[in-house]
Amino acid sequence: LIPILAVFTALLFGAVLIVVTDAAVYAAFREGGIAAGLVAIWNSVATAYGALFSGALGDASAISESLVASTPYIFAGLAVAVGFRGGLFNIGAEGQLLVAAGVAVVIGYSFQLPWFIHLPLAFLGGVLGGAIYGAIPGYLKAKTGAHEVINTIMMNYIAFIFFSWAFTGPLRRPGGDAPVTQEIYPSAYLPQIFEGYRFHWGFFVALAVAFGVWWLLFKTTLGFEIRTVGANPNAARYGGMKITRVIVLTMSISGGLAGMAGASEVLGLNHFLADGFSAGYGFDAIALALLGKSHPLGVVLASLLFGTLRNGATRMQSIASIPIDIISVIQALVIVFIAAPDIVRWIYRVKAKSEVEETVFTRGWGA
């Protein structure tokens, strides 16, 4: 209930922002009085949100684009959620998906192979690149106690700067001036599902991976160890679990999931890699994991919401002349209300359950 009310409340606050930034509303109050002003308020909000939802879900093309936008969100959200379950805050998903995209695109244009070899090789190569890049801060955390938040943030910058150099150097497309790589061979494409639409099989891979993450976390011994270490590492150690191994594996899995986001984007959509490739998927993934309560199903639903908002925002900007940044504000408000559920309970007079609910905390905050 709280996540649903948080989204609803964020949309209400977004409506207030739309109204107070609309000059037509002020003009209506000046020229026509209160009645005309109220009509202008309604028209402003209805036009903006009508365009938003029409652009996101209005027809088959809009729905397919919303699902396309949701695909990397699902992968990246699962990456951060797995880290949360293991008591680790993976801020490095942005860098991990960039590294994975780089590995996938290099494999994609360096070889010409049959598609049933080339596509899995490029995709798994990207996943492996993200997993290795995620394992490094995991190893540093497990062996030296170095905080994963600091290390993953720093490794983001390493990835950004390295690829900014590579796009103008070894990875630069021959004969071109733009900082982009060569295009991958068609044998490495993630195929489109319907002719004329960008919707590709990466979305269904993401759903399958979400199910796999649920099975891993809640049906396997490793998943139990990850959740136990995340809840109480001292109890896990007392129970005979190898903390170092679990931390490194958790960050590796998290990095590999983030890598799937990068690989699916370059293999399914762009087919090449350019400077400024990621649009903040790794950072938005933190919000998705929080909104989804670090549960795979919740992450999928949160990703569909964010993908829908992101796709519809473009039409809202073109039809209603509402800045696309309003959607970013709405997403930020969702995070605020999720992070502080007592605000939502106070607004709607929702009583908290008397029993203690399961909450996923990250170790290290305030330590």
C-alpha cells in the first residue's frame, strides 16, 4: 500500500508543480477570476498528464517504447536489489553497465560468427565484464573493509574517463569524427519481436532473469547466505558461512546484472557505443530497488513504472510544453516518500502494522 500511495502522492505534487509553472493559469486568474483559474488548473494538469499517459500507453508503438525503456531498468534495479539483500550498497551499476556495454560491442564488431554463437558470446561477454568490475569493490570490501559506496563511486569515474578516452582513441570508428565505436555485426543483434518496432527480446530476458534472481535469493543455499550476511554478518559467521566469499559473489552477481543492462542496450537498440551512452540507469536503479523493496517482483513493477514515465515524458514535453524535468522531480518525490514512509502514513492516516516488518538495511551507514 505504501509504495502505491507514494507514487500517487508524487503525482499529486507533480501536478502542483505543473500548475505553479504554467503562465496560462496565472493569466486565467487575472482575467477571469477564480472560476476561470480553476478551469485553467484542471486543463493544465489534464493536458500534461493526458499527454504523459498517451505517450506512454496510448497505442502499440507507445507501449512498445515504454517496455523498451523499462528493460535496462529491470536489469539495473535487480543489480542494486541483490546488493541490498546482501547488505551492500552498489552505487557502481552505472560504471558496470558501461564496461559491459563496451565488452559486448567490441565482441560484436570484432568477429563474424553464426548468430547462435555470436549473440550469446557478446551478451555473456558483457555480463562477465560487469561481474568482474563489480567483484573488485566486493573483494576490497571483504578483504580490507573498504566501504563499497566509496569504491563503486570511484570505479564509476574510472569507467567514464576510460571510455571517454577510448571513444577518441582505440575504440573510435575508423574514418569518423564522432566519438562512437564501430557498429556490431547483425549476427550479434538482439532480434526485434515485431517488424517496425524497437521492442526486442531483451525485455523477456529481463523477466526471466528477474525470476532467476527470485529463485536464487529465496530458493537456494547461496541466496540464503546472501540474505543472512546482509541481515547479520556476525550471525552468518557464527553459522559457518564464509563472509568473504559471499560478499564477493554478491557484488559479482550485482555487477553481472548491471552488465546485462548495458549489453541489452547495445545489442538490442543502439548497435554501437557512444560517449554519454547511459542515461543514468545505474543511479535510477537505486530508486527502483527502494521502490520495489529489494524484491524481484517489486523491482519489475517499479521498472515498468519508471520506463512508462520516462517514455511518456517526451510526449508530455512536446504536446503540453511541460519540461521533461518534471518527470525527474516526480521520480525523486517517489523516492522521498518511499524512504520516509511515515510521511505517507501521516498524510493518509495509515496505521503501521504492529508486528515488525522485514526491512533490508545496508551495513556501514553511520558506522
